[in-house]
Amino acid sequence: MPYVNIKITREGATAEQKKALIAGVTQLLVDTLGKNPASTFVIIDEVDTDNWGLGGRPVTELRQESQ
């Protein structure tokens, strides 16, 4: 029973993109490890960029500087 947790920043991934991600990761586990897709869990957590840090700073701040 594989459990895959994907964390992405909350910046507009569409429902279609998330659907494709879930299907693709599930298929990768089927193809690579022979796992049963019916018992494969794929969870996508979307995190606000204020709550995602890189190099000791929030991603929101880093993205504002790069614009």
C-alpha cells in the first residue's frame, strides 16, 4: 500500500495538472515496483509560499525580489 506525499507551493496548479500528477505517480509505482493502483495513495499538499522557506527566507520574499 504505497503512500506518496507531494508538497507544492500554492500558486495555481490546476485541477487537471493535479489529476495528471496523481495518475502519473500512480503509474510510475505500477511500472517500477509492480504496485496495485487500487491501493496506492497519492496526496498533494499545497503550501502557501509564506510557509515555505529556502535558504532561511520565505519563498514569498524570494519571489518578490526576483520580479
